[in-house]
Amino acid sequence: MLQDSSIPNSVPIASTERDQRIESIRSLVQRASHLLPSQGPIEEFVHHNTLHVYEDRPFHQAVLDGQKQFQAEPYLSEAKYRQLCAEERISDGDLKAVVASDLGEASDQIIAGLATREQIRMEMLCHPILDGSAAELQWIIHECNALTRFRPTTSEESQENIIRSTRSWVGKLDAANRKLLPELEELRSKIGHRRSTWNASDWETFALHSLWNLCLNGVEKLPRCEEKPLQFVRPRDVFLHTTGEDIDRTVNEILIRFCGAFLDQGFSDWHLPNRELGFLASFTSLHSHPSKGMPPWFRDVPQALSELSSSGITPEESIESSLSRLGIGEADREEFVSQTLLALGGWAGMINILETHRNKVGRPVPHGTLIEFLAIRLILEEHALRHLTRETTSSDGSIATELSHARKSIVHRDEIPAERRGFILFQLAQFLGWTPAQLSELSPEQWKELADEADSFPEIERRRTFHEAYERKYHDAALKAVLAHSHRVNHETQQSTQRPLFQLVTCIDDREESFRRHLEETEPRCETLSVAGFFSVAMYYRGAADSFFQALCPGVMTPNHYVVEDVGYTFERIHRDRTRLRRRLERANHAIHTQSRTFFGGIVAGIGGSLATVPLVARVLFPRLTARTREYFGAFLRLPPVTKLQLERYQSDPGPTNGHIGFSVDEMAENVVRMLQELGLLKPEDFSQLVIITGHGSSSLNNPHESAYCCGACAGKRGGPNARAFAAMANDWRVRSKVAEANIQIPDDTKFVGAYHNTCDDSFVFFDLDRLPASHRNTIESARVAIEEARRRNAHERCRRFASVSLTVSPQDAIRHVEARSQDISQARPEYNHATNALCVVGQRKWTRGLFLDRRAFLNSYDPATDDDDHSVLLRILSAAIPVCAGISLEYYFSTVDSKIYGAGSKLPHNIVSMIGVMEGTSSDLRTGLYQQMTEIHEPIRIQFIIESTPEALLSIMDRNESIGRLCRGHWVKLSVFNPETSEAFVFDGNEFQPLDVSLDELPEMTSSLECYQGSRANIPFYSIVEPPRHRSQPLRESLSEQQFGAAGAR
Amino acid sequence: MNTSTILYLLGVAVVLCPTMLVVGLGLPLLFGRPLTESTQTRLAKGCAYLGLTSAVAILITMLITGIREVPIEFGNWVEVHEEGFHFHLKLVFDRLSVPFAILSYVLCGTAGAFANIYLQGDRGYDRFFILYAFFMLGIIVSTVAGTIETLFFGWELVGLSSALLVAYFHERPGPVRNGLRIWSIYRFSDAAFLVAALLLHHLTGKGDFDILMGEGTWPNGTAVITSWQALPVGLLLLLAAAGKSGMVPFSGWLPRAMEGPTPSSAVFYGALSIHLGTYLLLRISPLLNASPTLSFAVVVLGAISAISGSLMARVQNDVKNSLAYASLTQIGVITVEIGLGLRYIALIHMIGHACLRTLQLLRAPSFLHDHKAMENAVGIRLNTNDCAVPKTTSPLQLVVYRFAYERGYLDTLIDSFLVQPFVKLFRFFNECERSWTEALSGTKPDEQRQPSADLELVEEMV
């Protein structure tokens, strides 16, 4: 019982010893907390490497450690890879190359005189290997046709070879009057002694029996391999194994409900009593009164809790005494604590985040909450275990003794049965055409060699090999495509010296790749560039219709500056009236929402509730029409047509109040210089008349993960204001003169315009067009026309991935579809976000312009010619690009290979809880990672960076930036550099760069993107898009007449 | 064609549509050739539209002609003369059933359209839609049932399909366990229903509502049985209604029903399934008129449910749970209204509540989106506006909070007062049977096998 155990309240302990023990528990929990998911509140979703905790070790090691710690899949399943082989997504050539490079020198080593190691491994990869427990194999051997028919994938050649040689082998043995193995003699007597009467299938049966018995005999004599015994650190696992009862179910139920209430950011009307006293005190005050209504196992908990609170011992000491009562040895403690926290990892992880990043939410939790959480959890587990042992064994011994009884009762199979090893060799013999004669000649040493060889290539190794080959095919093709395309650009097209009509700067996001490609196809005179989508403007921003500042910059930065959107004097009054109206309406709306859940409010709302049928039916059946209607009637609530950014600061120090808002001219110039350097725009001839800076974001309904779809460089928010702010800064004459001091000459006639691209409904909005001088009127008009057409085509390309859209849809219907999609409350896939991302090209756009990358590539502008000798610009670009893109790629990887443990499972039962995350149903762990509908079309491969630079530059950057070095050297990302002038490329192997020596093939040519992807829903190979002869003004005018500008209107 | 033929045909169409859907979706599945997703959608859409049109047409015809009740006979399906038992299939269209049928069609149709996109490409798509069809058939049959046995038939279909929809994600243990628990509670209330039906047959010789309710159309009927006869029947039916509507003490199943995909929790639990209990009470309202005691019991049960529900809704911190308990509150209020004899208000309240709740549940995943929009417009952080509970908690507040937080301890109460005695009783029977068999066959007790593992498994699930 709890009270008679050794709670050290009566024993005085030397304070130093006590402090030490407390400290040791703290550090235990601290270390374990690193294993918890580090995803913060869902409103600010930042993609990150799911296995960040293991980032210090190589990728393949880390996924195996992940498997051990989280029981999560490291790769796709073997069956899935085989299916990819059958679809030729994985080629035999790549498999062979991976196997050869794994084995190195040893690949030609001949095993037991039968086959080379490489041959054996290849056969094990090419044919499905049956394996399983001894009982399963018994069934396969005795009940299936494993011993009467060759494995279905065995080649004709091997089959004939085996049967032919079996015939002569039996003949020879008979001639020499030697006996066969007893099992074979028995079989022979069954079939009939006269071999001449045997038909083909008799021979097949006989040959297979011979092989099987020889293999089994050969392996049985070998020393047995030890199998790792089952080890359970947690008592819960021991009892789950012995009794089938899971105490986690009952304990979790209590904790989920309490964590939900404790972490609540304001959902429920009544707050948890005594929340401000902390987790432990609040839990105690809630649960310390015994009641009949408690489940039986819980009945002693109130007493234990009151004793805990009255004894005045710290949570750490409580953990310590729980550990000793549960009989956890000193050596197992760390593992035990990790596993216990991971039993409700989502909630524990959220507590950890809210405790360590206290600025993330309105109601953070005090430090030490995770320790209190663990203390409570252990007390609950203890009582649940005690109840369980009483129920099942009806004895009243201490948990530790019951536990040791239970542990003893677990029977360990400590060796791998000979059947398993034999059966693998038996299958190999068939695939490789080994004959009974050959096998019967093998010595025990050779059998051992053979069996060890097969053991050295277990399922997990095979999956790793498949995975490497899977990635290799795409990465090779990508690198060659970039080289081949840049070669073509170098040699075939003459470099135009003409000034571009306009320039469009977007985020590096993979979703903008297709938009840029379509824009360049529509308007070949334009140029596109890309840079991290906060455009070097890190700020807290408050829109005119917003009430609060939000940070618009990458998650790792903390902005110093504040920017607000203002309405001018002209519209101030209208704005005030509308704000008031909006406030009243939303107050009413809020009242309806909350009051309809109460007693009296509910009655009123219920009786008038029939009115809800209208929005209900309209929203589900006609989402686009409903959205348009709402927009139409919402016009009197909208912001005035003209607003401006309050961007310039008049006081010296930045802050959120009047006068302190904005940037100083020097700071603006600094931002502008930084971004122009990254873009490589330094000389006057680099700039066109019009530079459109385009932020991006996404909006969708019924999507708790909405933030994950927005701009990653703005920490999951919309990047429009950053683009607008940058354009305003770069247009300022004072800023320009300061920028000129940094040797960047912006021509006087160059104007910057901010814009916002919504990647979900493909709408495109310009900011501050009124400020554009009349001289630019024609340019902006042609840009608008081109963008209008590009977004239509972009929507069309996106629609091919949506199963609900016909492949023959027209661009006009496609844009209508994506508009409806973003407004549809029943849509579980508003867009596919970063799914299928696999590549990041850092270099000048001209090398990839016209290369069909299938929305799979992040593109980052970089011109090595404008960089200094230290490659400081490249370092700056990569220190953002590599961690961010790797985070996205790896999060997609892990959520795809194991959507249950690393991912968030299916979206369908998701339920927002405490305003910080989602659960499945109403009582589950917090689900972190990406949900299955988001990743279903993703190919889980690591991202490859193709950088226009030199090996030396990259090696020095890896040394200078620890995070880049870790990701590249640990193979978390693949890295290669290329030189477009010489068409050379180097691939990084983890230590150094190896030159790529392959002949480059010409890329297949297409005349437009449409031609590349038309009629297919699958991933598309690389193509060079060669511009057809110009007659493009025709279709443009046509589509314009259908809908004048549409959503591309100015604001 | 005269009016009654038209009404007859329309009435048949109302029930035939979901039947066709069940057959159309079910048969191909049965033969292992599932239809494509788009065909299933078209079928579901067609049936919902046709059924809705027929129901609306009936309403219009009834309004024009002034007919207040349209009975449609399908005759006796089973007759056991000696025992005086018969299974009488009969539909009634009146002021109660027609609005409710229209509501069912509107909500089912919307849910079908929603689910079609929401579940697209999901492995369980076919399963969802066949259960959806069964649910629709069940709800329509129970709505327009003219005899208690017809109502029971629909009632069972609703129960079965709802429980299976809760267990939709059957690869996880949680939903399966919760589905089973809901199914057990349904069975319990079904038993009460069945006993009531038999009692009714004994008392009146028939299960027809119009005979039981005597003269006059709904809601003006007067029962032909006496007050003391009405009480036991009414109480049993009240128990059945309480189980189906998740009223106290059965409300423990409400949050568990939220395990399924959002559209099924929204429409089936938020809107239709949960109102079936109150619909039953409305249907038997002449019984309530006959017995003031019964009316009083209904009011009390409703009031308790409403108060508990409103307390519990206040402490929930996730969207679906808080809506589930908010529904319970209104179900309680509707029950009180029925007990007080406010039949039309109850009907309007029911329909309005069902629509509102469906909309709220379907939009539940937008909560954060909406919340942000509201905060921006209102200009204050809505969640720091905490005035409901002051910082220092008084003992009374703690008690109330604890009651709401523990959901009235109802799950454990049901476990210890319903499940445990039940299991014990049947274990006892099992024990008796074993000893008799031993005595008769002369085998020794130790040769008997252990109590079967399945039994324990089932208990664990419950």
C-alpha cells in the first residue's frame, strides 16, 4: 500500500543528498523530454524534422533508433517497395548499384562456392522472401504448396536446371547404391520406386523436397543463433503481455481529460479550478475527494493524493519513491521514464513546449509541469497496477514482487529455430538454381557461411537497400536533368540582352514552381526569381482589420519591429463605422456560438435553429456560390479600398505604440540590400521596369492544420504584408540612395509592387497599385494579363492531382474548382501543400527555366558571380534554405512512412481540443505530424539540394554552419553541386564530393507544360519545354473575354 | 387518380427510396463488386432527392386538402393466431411524422453530400455508405411508423448502423470499444421498448398507435387505456427514449459517439439519432395525457438531463464533446416541453435544434479559424475574458465543477449498477447450467473447461 511504503517524510535526509536526488530526477525527465514531439500549438504550424532528437547521428541509424524507441516504421514496407519495383519506379540497375556500393570490395566474394554475395543479395531483393515465426513456417511448409511447387517468381532456367540435375543426382546415387536422406526415401516410396513413371510434377515435388531437407539438415547442425529476449521495462508492458489488460487505457483516460482542461487556452466556459497552483496541486484538489462514482481502481488515489500534498514532498521525490515501489532498477530508469512519458507523448510533448516556450500561447504552464505530470502518472499507474494484480492473482503482495513473478512467467524463445534459417536458404536455392547435388557436397563451414550471409541481409536491411535505390532513381534523374537542361540553355539559346518586361519575385516554395513556369510560358519576356518568402522583412504585423500583432518571419527569428496597416484620412470615418459594425456582428456571432451551448441560449437558438438549414445546405452543396454571396453581402463590412502601411519609424527605439512603429531608413536599406544580394540583383541592367514581390499563403475551411499550408518562411502565416512592406521600402528614394552606398544601383524607372498569391484558390492580389506612376501603366497591364492566364493554367496543373476533378477539365473550370475547393467545408484536401517535394535547386533561374519540375522542387535564386570569396551570400541563403526545406521534406517523409506514429493519422475523426491541437474522437493522445490525406500522394524520399557552386564552397559552409554540416554529413539531405558552364557535377557522399561521370542524354522535349502533364495523375519525369513559335496572344484574349480579370483585381 | 391514391403512392415512395438505396448499395457489395464512388454518390443523391420531394409533396397535399392523417397499410407480415401475435406493418403520415421525415431527408441528404467529398478515397467509403443507407432507412421507417412493431424495426436499424458508424475506424481499439458500449446501452433500452410493446399488445390487443391513442389525430388523441395501464407502458418507453437520446443516466455514450468521421457524428448523433427518443415520446403523447404521473416523470427526467447537460457542456474543452453535451441540454429541455404538453413547441424546437447542431458539428474543424476572425473583429482576446469562475474557488464551485468534469460519474454508476449485476447474473446462470450438466452427464467438475475467454473479452469491451 502507498501509506506503508517508504515515503521519506519521517526520515530526515541531508539536504545535499536530497538535492542531488532531486537533480538526478530532473535531469532524467529533461533527457526524456527530448524524445517528445516538439510540435507547438496547431495555430502556428512549423514543419520540422520529426526525428530532430536523433539529428546528430546518420539518417539510417536514426530511423532504426526511432523504430526501437517509438515502434515506428523506418521505411516503407517491403511489399510497398516491391510494388514500386513492379511499377518500375525502382529499377534493378539502381538496386544493383546500391548493393555493390554497400558491399564494396566484398561484392564478388563467392559464398560456399555457390554464388557471389552480390548475387545472393540481389535475389533476396528481387523475390519476395517468406519468413515468419516457426509456427507460421510449419503451416507454409505443410499446408501450402511450398514443397510441391517452385516459388512463383523462380525463373524457368533455375527450375529446369534443378530438375535436370536432381534426375542425374538420384541416378548417380542409385548407381553407386547409396541411400538418400530418410525423408526422401519415404517420399520416393510414396511416389513409386520406378522413376521412369514419374511425371513432371512428381519430379518437381521430389526436387523441392530434396532441397528443403538438405537445407534443413545443413542448418540444423550449426550452432544456434541467439534471439534477443523480450524485454519489458514498463510494468504495464509486462502485465499487458501476461494478462492482456492494458492499464494505459484507464490511466490515459484520466490524464487526457485533465491535460485537456489544464492546457485549455480558453475553449471551455468554466476554467479548471486552482489551475494557477500548478498541475499537481490542481489535480489533487480536483481528485482528492473520494466518491462512489470513481472507477474501482481509482478509489485509493484520493487518499494517496491528499497524503502527498500534506506530506510536503516535492514531485521529484514522489517520482523517486514511485520508481522504487514499481521496482525500476537504476539502470532502467531513463528508459522507463522515456517510455512512460511517450505513452501519452502528444500531451506530454505539448506540456513540454508550453513550459519551455512560454511566449507561444496566452496561457503558458509553469516550469516543472512535466515533472508533476510524470509524478501524477506514476501514482495512477501504481494504483492501476495494484488493482490489476489484485483482480488477476487475488494476492496482495507489493507491485515489485508481483512484477517479478510476472516477469518469470514470460517464456523467452531465445534462439531462432533452424526452420527459419533453412527456409530462407531453401528459397534462395530455388531462385539461384542451386541443385541438390551441390548442396549435398557442402561442408558444415560452408553451410555456416551461407546461413550467415542470408542472416546478414534481414528485412530491415533489404528495406534500406530498396529505399536507397528508390531515391537514387529520382535524384540521378534530377541531377542529370538539371545538367542537361543547363547545357542546352548554354549552347542552344542565345542569351537575350533585352531588359525583361517585368520581374516576379516569389517564395522558394515548391508550389510556386509551377506558377512561375506557367507565367514564363505565358509571357516569355518576363523573368522570375525566388527568395525566402518573408523578403528579409521580419516584423510584427497588424492589419487594419486585425486586433493583434502577429510575427511574420521564420519561426527561429524574433522580430524587433512593428508594422501596422492604416486607412488614410479619407476613409477613417467609414473604417471606424465598419469596425464598429463588424465588432457588433461578431459579438452577436460569438454569442450565438457560445450561448447556443448553454441552457437558455440553447432554447432560443434551438427554436430559431431551422434557419441554420439555409447556410448548412448552401455551404455543403454550393460552396463557391455561397462564398461569393457572402462576399457580395459582406462588402459593407470590408476594409476601405485604400490602406497604407505605417512603415517608417520616427522615434529611435522600435515598439508597438505610435511613433515607435516601423523601421528607420537605415534599417529599411539594410533589408533591401540583404534581399537584393540574395537575389543577385546588383547592377542597374539587372532590374526591369517593374518588380513584383509576391508573398504567399493559403486559406481553407474546416482545416485545423490551415497554418501548415501557409508560408513556412513566415512561420505558418500569410506573407502578403512582407511583400508589400518590401516593395514600399525599395520604392523609397532615401532608401535607394542608402542602398546605392552598398554598390547596388536600382535604376530610377524601376518600381516595386507587392502582391499576394493564395496557393489554395490561386487568387492573386496586388497592393498599392495606385502609387504606380502612369509610365508603368502598360507594363502592369501586361503583367496582370499574363498572371491571370498563369494562375488559370496553374490551377489546371494542380487539378490533375485531385481525384474528384476530371482529367479533361478546362483551365476555366479548373480555376472555378480550386476556388470552390478552398471554400468547401467538406473538403479534406483543400490543396496538397508540399506533398511530392523532393528537390531544391539553388542557382540562377535561367538554368532551370523551361525545365518541367512537376511542382516538386524548391527553387532558390543565387548567382555565384555576385557572391564574395567567402561565399557569405550562399551561406546566408543556405542557412535558411537547408534547415527549412529539410524540415519540410523530413516531416513529410516520416508522416508518410508511418502515418500512425509519426503522422497524425486520418483527418476524418480529428477534433480540436483546448485550442492547441487535435485528437482522434474525444479521448485520444494529441496527434502531431501531418495527417494522412495530406501525404497520400507523397513519395517519401529525402530532399536533394542541387546548388550552383563548387565543392570547396559547400565544404567550407558545412564547417561554418553546424546545422548544415550535420544535415548533409548525416545524409538527412542529399547534396550535389553543379557548374552550368562546364556541365560538371559533384555529389556529396557524406565526407567529400565525388565527380559525377556519366554521359548526359538529351532531355525529351515538349512544347508546353500542359503537354508534359496532360492526362496523368502520377508523378511526371523531367522535360525541357521548348517554346513553340509565337502565336500566344490568341488564347490569351479568348480567356480574358470570359472573365475580366477575376480575382486578380487590384486592392 | 384521386387524392388518396396520390398520397398512397407518395407515402410508399418515401419509404421505398431508402430501401432502394440499401438494395442498390448493398447487393453489389454482397457480390463483391462494389460500385464506384461516383455511382454510389449518384444513387444516394437520387434517393434523397426523390424521398424529400415525396415527403414535401405529401405535406403540400395535406395542407391543401386539409387531411390530417394518412395511414398506409401493408398488412400483417407475421401472424400467430393462437398467441394473438401479429407483426403489422403500417405507416402513418400526420403532422408529426411528415415534418420529421422532411427533416431526416434534408439532413441525411446534406450529410451524404458532405461525406461524399470528405471521405473520398478513404478505405471505408463503401462501408460508410451502406451504413448510411441503413441509417436512413431506419430513421425514415421509425419516423412514419404507424404501429409499435414497425417503429421497433426502424429503431433497431438506427441503433445497429449508428453503433457500427461509431466503430468506423475499426483498426483502432478505441472506436470499437466505444461502438460496443453504445450498442450495449441501445440493447438495454431496446429491451425496455420491447417489453413495452408486448405490454401494449396485451392491454389493447394491437400495437397500432391510432387505436392505442384512440380518437383524434396527433396531437389531439386520447388514450383508450386507463391511467394505471398507461404508467408502466409509458415508463418503459421513457426508459427506451432515455437510452436512445442519451439522457441521464445514459449520457455517458454521447462523447463516445464522436469517434466516427465528422459527418456521421454530426448528423447521426448531433441531429437525428439523438432526437429519436424525444420523437418517440411525442408519438406516445396521448399516454402522457392519460397519466399525470407519467408526465411528471418525463418532466423530471428532462429537467435533470437539461441541467446536467448544461453543467457538463461548460467544462468540456474540445469542440465535439461540448457540442454533444449542449445537445443533451436541449434534448432535456425538449423532453420537459413534451412533459408539459407543449407538443408543437417541442416539435419546432427539435427540428430547429437538429439543424443548428448539424451545422455546428460540420463546421467544428473550423473552430480556430472562426475564433481568430471573431477575436480580430471584436478586438479583445476572447479567451482571457474569464468571469465564469473566479480565481479563488469556493468549495461549492469545486463540487459543481467536479460533478460536471466527471460527467456526473454516470459511466461508473452504469458499470456498477447495471453492467456488473448483469454480468454476475449471467455468470450465475452459466454456473447453474454447468452444474446441471455435470449432474446429468456425471462428469467431474474439474474436467470442465475454464469459463470461456470470449466472455471475458466481451466484458472487457463493455
